[in-house]
Amino acid sequence: MAEIVSIHATSHTPVMINFPDAIPAQDREEIFAAFRQVGEEILAARPDAVVVISDDHVHNFFMNNFPAFCIGAAASYPTPVEHWLKVSKQTLRGDPALGAHLLGEALNSGFDPSFSMDLTLDHGVLTPLHLAGMAADIAVVPLLVNCVQPPLPPMARALQWGEFLGKALQSYTGCERVSVLATGGISHDIATPRMGLLNEAFDRRFMALLGAQDDAALVAYATDHVNEAGNGAEEIRTWLVAHGAAQALQARFEPVYYKGVASWYTGIGLGRWTARAAT
């Protein structure tokens, strides 16, 4: 049976890569150091594969077919799809057997995901892997959550998906060690008059509730207040999936870093879930 060896979450924004000098050098170095720390922690856990929970920014999916959840089951993933992202084109290794296992377990557990063996991944997946310094070192299984085009899956459903994911990973016999990396959010607005405006109070409250061991309050807050934090904040669904998966380890969230960075249009947050010590 596979062991879940680490669970992390990070924000993502292409501006970090395309315009790194748009913010003060000290802030930039602190943020990049936090990403490197997350990468070092994941690599130190020696996972055979990493399930990367992100969203598709209307690249692989469009109005003719926009699944709420999609599991990647390919042997490799070209990235990034964006020609304008200032990072070298590359191909990430996949783990089709693990992707197929998650698909089968999902269907047997009352979930109805889409699946794809032909995804070109965008900045949502590549940016955190690149900044964490591990894009070339790991096999990935993407789990893409619709955080872009309404109707969006409810926050409670994202948490349920995470609870399923934790159990499904632990039942996998094809490898010994698996990590989970969620990426998205936190507060930001894209292509609206509010672009560049952040809601640090929302971000900090959301991260505090992740560590508060009150999932009902967490889901209620996310549901009732996400609209106050910008359309990009809908990506907190990826954090909720990771939070649900952490229940398999009885792990508790703790922040690694947070700063609202208006010049990068995003509340930049990073965190980890750590297994509780036995009592």
C-alpha cells in the first residue's frame, strides 16, 4: 500500500515568473525561498509520484466540455501551454497507472470524474513545480478542478474529493510513496476592474481555518466569502482537496508563508499538512 509522505499547498501566478522584478527584492527572495523550501520538503520525502491538484485556465477545456474534476492518466505532459510564459518548454513525466487507479477508485466510490490521456499543462501546474525546483525530478498525476467556469463544484464537494483521494492513494499498490501538492489562489482577480486588489483578511482567515480542525466552519467560510476575494480565489478548492486528503493522515495544516503581493496581483500563500504526534 502506498504511503502519503507529504501534503503541501501553494499559490500560483505566472507573474512570479514573467515579472519577478515587479516587487521589492526582499519580498521576492522571501517568496522564492518559501517555494524552494516546499520543494526541498517534498523531495526529502522521496515520493515516487506527486498528485498535483490545480485548475485548467481554459486551455484544455472550454464551453463544449468543461468537467468539474479531471484525472490525468498520461505517461507524459507537455508544458506550459502558454507561449508567453517565460520558462522553457518541457515534458513532465506522468504516472498513468496511478492515474488509472484513481479513476477506478473514484467511479467505485460514487464520484464521476472525467479523465484525459492528452493534457498540455499550464502555469497552474508548472509555476509551483518550477519555483520549487523539482519539475524535472518527479512523476506527476494531475487532478484538475474547475475553478474557472461556473457552475463550479461546491466547496464541500472539493473537501469530499480530498477525503476520497487520501483513501484512494493509501490503497494503491503500484508504488510505495506518494505526495500531494495543491496549487491555486489565494485572493486575486483576473481580467476585472478589481485586478490588483487583494483581500488579505480573507486569505489569513482561510489559512487559519485550515488549521482550526473545524471543517464545517472552513467550508462555510469558503462558500460564503470567496466572492469577496476575487474570481481567482475560487482556486481555494484545490486547497480544500488537499485538506480532505490530509484526513487520511490525521494531519494538521500549518502555514509556511503568506504575503499579499498587489504587484503580482495575488495573495501568495504556502502551507503544509503535518501528521499529528501520537498521544
